[in-house]
Amino acid sequence: MTTTPQPLLQASSVTMRFGGLTAVDSVDLTVGAGEIVGLIGPNGAGKTTFFNCLTGLYVPTEGEVRFDGAVLPPRPAKVTRAGIARTFQNIRLFANMTALENVMVGRHTRTGAGLFSAIGRGPRYRREERESQERGRELLSFVGLDKEAGQLSRNLSYGAQRRLEIARALASEPRLLLLDEPTAGMNPQETRETEELVHAVRDQGIAVLVIEHDMRFIMNLCDRVAVLVQGSKLIEGAPAAVQADERVVEAYLGAPDDEEDLTTDWMNQEKAV
Ligand SMILES: Nc1ncnc2c1ncn2[C@@H]1O[C@H](COP(=O)(O)OP(=O)(O)OP(=O)(O)O)[C@@H](O)[C@H]1O
């Protein structure tokens, strides 16, 4: 008898309400180990709110999220320690810290030196600091920023800052990486590089869940795509099937009668290669 392996992430009937507004409505989603899953949907569909439910930023009003079989702890730091890391829609780097320092900050959930050791700069602190630096440099090299290690993050190009955010997220040694619109504002070349980088992340055995509006990016990248519309999951499946589904096209373009209010981000943001 064969048994289906337990998914790494399992969100069951996740609902998030803000007062009278149901931003996420009973959404089920799984991500398997080493899988790349896309989450798409028109503006305001509830994608970021759902992400926030997966990272301990919000505790769902109803439903539960399990990671590796255990219910997710209700605090972002604990979720990171459990093995989920994320990037945000808007860049959140420490502008006046170097690229290397930014990555080292991302590692602190994995280093165990306590307050007294840090104040006294004892041997354990110094060893961990050295290891953090080494790992930080490896990660910068992994995302193609080895030469920028000593530069202040605010002086890096936009594409480099986004890659640095991914390096910082990877510094916590996640098993699942959540990316919120990683290619927003990128040119086609930067978008292609991000696609290669996410594939390389997966090749390290890390699962990825990605929110994105750029359909070409999603199609090239993902094993599976789920579509959220007005807080509910409309469909889920292989990228080509999802893209061809009439309900998805309608959700983005509106029914024929509301063609004046098109929400066409997805179509418009598809970038020429
Ligand atoms: N903290 C909050 N309090 C109240 N309402 C919120 C809050 N966060 C999100 N919402 C509402 O929930 C709905 C879903 O928003 P959300 O940002 O999750 O959508 P989204 O799919 O990520 O959109 P976008 O693609 O534009 O980023 C929207 O109507 C939004 O106004």
C-alpha cells in the first residue's frame, strides 16, 4: 500500500475577517516539500492576507495552518524558527547596513548565543559571529551579490535589493520560502534572473510559495497555481490549465458587461521578453 506523503504546509479552511470584511474565505492550500506553488488573483483578492496567516502575522479567524504536521505557532519569530521565511511586497531592508550585515540579521533566529555572551563577546559569540559571516557570504554568492557584500543596501540597484531580501530570508535556513510579488517593478532581465534564482532555491530542497501578478513568470516557474478571487479559492491546477480556464480569465477581465472596470494587472503586467 502506498501512502501520500504529508504536505510540508497544509492550510485548512483558513478564514480571515476584519470586522465585517471577509478577506480570506475558507481557503485550503498545500505545498509539498520541494514544490513551487503560485498564488495569483486580482488586486484585493486576499493573497497577502493569506500569506500573513501563514507567517504568524495574523492568527486566522477560523481554520488552521500546519507546517510539517504541527499547528503553526502564533508569532512570526516562532514561525521563522519552525522553518518558514518570507519576503514582503515592499522592500524591507536595513538601508544603512551593508548587504552582508542584512543577511547576518536574517540568521539570528538560528544562532543561540545569549545576551550575556553577546555583551561579553565571549568565545561562543565570536564563533557564531564568524560562522554567520561565512554563511552570509555564501548566501550573497548564491544570489549573485558576492561583490556587493560591503555595500550599504540603500546603494544597491533595485534588482539587487530584491535578491538581497531573498538571501536574508534564506539565512534563517527555511524549508519553505514565501515570496510576495518578487518581480514587482523589475525589468524583463531582472525578472528572468529572479526566475532562475527561485529554481536554484528549489534545487536546494526548499519549497516555495509565490504571489505574483506577472503571468509569464508564474507559468515558467510553478508546478501548481492556485487562484484567489474575493477571498475564495477559485481553482487550482497546472499553470497551463489555470491560464486557459475561462473562470480565471473572467475573474481578471470581468464579465463582458463590466468591461469598463477591468482589473487587468495580470494581463498588462505580462512582460515582453
Ligand atoms: N489589516 C486589514 N484591515 C482591514 N482590511 C484589510 C486589512 N488587510 C487587508 N484588508 C482588506 O482585505 C482585502 C484583501 O487584501 P489583500 O491585501 O490581502 O489582497 P491582495 O490579493 O494581496 O491584493 P494586492 O494584489 O493588491 O496586493 C482587501 O479588501 C483589503 O482592503
